Amino acid sequence: MKIGFDNKKYLEEQSKYILERVNNYDKLYLEFGGKLMFDLHAKRVLPGYDENVKIELLRELKEKVEVIVCVYAGAIERNKIRGDFGITYDMDALRLIDDLRANGLDVNSVVITRYEGQPAATVFINKLQNRGIKVYRHGPTKGYPIDVDTIVSDEGYGKNPYIETTKPIVVVTGPGPGSGKLATCLNQLYHEYKRGKVAGYSKFETFPVWNVPLKHPLNIAYEAATVDLKDVNLIDSFHFDAYNEIAVNYNRDIESFPLLKRIIEKITKEESIYKSPTDMGVNRVGFGIVDDEVVQEASKQEVIRRYFKTKCEYKKGYVDEETLQRAKLIMEELELKEEDRRVVTPAREYSAKLKKESGRNEIYPVVAIELKDGTVLTGRSSELMDSTAAVILNAIKYYANISDEIHLISPVILEPILNLQKNVFHNKRAALSCEVVLIALSICAATNPIAQVALDKLSELKGCQAHSTTILTRSDEQTFGKLGIDITCDPEYPSESLYYNI
């Protein structure tokens, strides 16, 4: 893989910048935009970026840092799913707490934002409290967003409880956008100043990258990633007016800046040090780019990947047609085609060949995978296993130099599993999933050295690209995610079944 980003340089720049901000206050509330951990989007568009660099930064500052996790009550009530992990936002909050603790970071509490007694949110609160986690309930802010006098009063921010913190840097994060992070930061600022403390607010941003051009593929890829939120990158006019310097930000931050500035000035009773939304951000990503050509190509590939994702989400009913059309316009803006993703054509061609040979008007599930040396392999579905399982077995055989004719998994292992699925679980999708096949392979590896050699090659698949001619089940999506394979799908279901395709 060609490297386009210097992770070490970025870490040094970002740490230095945060510490400079802290020096101005008794306490700094640092809102983390985007993902605190497992930032796979950043990893894909910035080759060389460590998906967990933010947590590494916080580990370096851990003596000065504690974390507040925000979860929007409405997201819990709607069972909102985090797409990259396939889990609900409340479960992602639990995963986040575990990961923060595992990295030695102090998790202060969880805030349930815009809480209005939602039953599912109440159950989640009880679950957290029964595990010894402090929970705060914050209701909607009275007067927001019009009446600043009410917002910054005991009827507004003052009505929500103050979160007791002890360290100079308070990181405020949450599972995805709309978690209520900004409102929590401003609520805390209000209470700090009521107590005579000097507190500040900053936003840890990654995208859009303020100091690369507006129409750079890196920034366009951010629009593609947030197409459902209708985010649009714009020139920060406030920054240009203040400094005569062009900076890129996105519409929501630019639109909300005048109100946010007024609120902060009302709380602090002095003029804000921030002249623009870009000023508020702590974003040194642009300074870590070392090969712009590599970053541009990676960003274009991400735009294509996001387009496929949006097409599949539209097919599933998760997004509307307007969102799909916007994703298509972003593709056209960069003059990209679906086939510019190298694994798409081999998968489709093999599927079309199977269809022609069968003489039946059916969609044949095929997965193509591009390995790190550029080799493209394919796998097809059969009565025995899914196309996802077939292509993974083909790939690890290739890496282990094992002949394609050699069976890695004994029929003695597979047949009882198939019978269990058909006759006991009454699963109409009897073909074995990728996860089940890999478990079967690990069982065979206990007695078969060749199977063990193949199993050891699974780690080689991390970072590989793949494409499926049909929508994957959630189980197969998660398995590919765990293997570190970036997979896209054509928006077609493998069968007419309404239940067994989910």
C-alpha cells in the first residue's frame, strides 16, 4: 500500500495544538467530532492513518483527560444502527466505554441527551446504573435555538444537572452525529462560569480538512460519507473576513456559528476569542499529508464505496431517493464510474457467465477480492457455502500456496453443520455463512496442518478490497469487517425471500 499520510507528524501537531488551547483555561471541554476509535473512513482516505490515532493521543494526555459519553435518547428509542459495526447506538456506547477503559482512560459518566422519559432510554439508564456507571439526564434546552436569553439561564442550560469533573481536559464524545455533544459542552460551560471557573470549548475535527481545497477529493469524500445528513462543504466566510485566508468547513458549523458565538459570549460575558467556526476546531490533519496524489486516489475510491453503500441502503429502505441522487451527483462531480472500483467488473462478469450457463434468469451471488499484490480472485455461492466463504477460502489458499483442488474442510465437519441448519434450526438459507465456515476451518486445523497453514493467512486479508454481486447478510458484513476487508455490494438480493436475506 502506498502511504499518503504521516501519522506520527499528525499526532505531534494535534497534541501540541490541544495543549496550547488548554493553557488558556481552568478547564477545556473538547468535543470529538466523528469517531473517537476505529475511524475507518479516515484510514481509507488517508493511507497511513492509524484508525485509533485519536485514542493514542488521549493515552499520551491521560493524566489530564477524562471522558463524557453522550447518547441521544431518541437514537436509543429508534434502535438506530451504527453502520460500520452493525450494532445499535446504545450498544456502541457500551463498547466505547469498554475500549476507553482498556486504554487507561477515565470515563466520567454517560449523558442521555434530549431525554423525555423514553422507555427504551430509561431501560438503558437502569442498565448503566446497575453496572456502576454514573448517568446524567439532560432534557431538551428550553428556548433553543432562537431565544439566547432563555438558553443561557436557569431555565435553559441551568435546568440540566452539572457534571462533576476533576481534570483539565474533558473529552465529550458519543456514538455518531446528533448525540448531543455540543449541547453537553455548552451546558457545562454555563455551570462552570456560574461557579466562577474559566472554561473553554473546542472541537476536535478531522473532516472536512480546512486547509486543502474545497473540491479536493478528500473533502468531497467527506460529503459522500455524510450524504444522509446532507452535509455540504463550504468556504468559511467568517474565517476569510477575519484573516483573509481561505478555509473549508461544512454547512452545519458555518450556519450555527453566529448562534454558538452569541451563546458563548452570553455565558462568559466577554467577546469570544473565536472569529470563525474553523477557529473553534483543532484540526491538523492537512499537515500530515505527505503524498497528495495517493490521498486523492484513495478518496476517489472511497466515494465509489460510499455510492454502493447508499444504493444498498436505498434498496433496504434506510435512505430516501434524494439521498441516493445526491450520492450519484458526487460520483459525477469527480467523473467516477462504478467500474473504477477494480473488483466490480470481475465479480459481475463471473456472475453473468454463471447465469448464461444455467439458462435461468437468476442473480448468481459472486464475490471478487483484490489481494495486496493486485491479484483478483472470485468465489461463488453453492449449496454448501456462501460466496463470501468461498472467496475467503480461495484467498487464503492463494496466500498459503495450496492447490485449489485440495479441500481444507472435511465433509465430516461440514455435513453435521448443514444438517443442523436444515433440520433443527429450519434455516431455509442452508448454505453456510462465512463465519460458520471459518469456525469449521479452525476445528479442522486442530488435526490438519494444511488447514492450519491456511488459517494463519487470514491476517493477510486486512485492507483487501472486495465486491459482491448481491447484498450481504448482516452476519457476512460483520465477518468481513472483522477481517478488515472493505466490501461493496450491488443493490440486489440473492433471492426473493423477504426474511432470509437480512
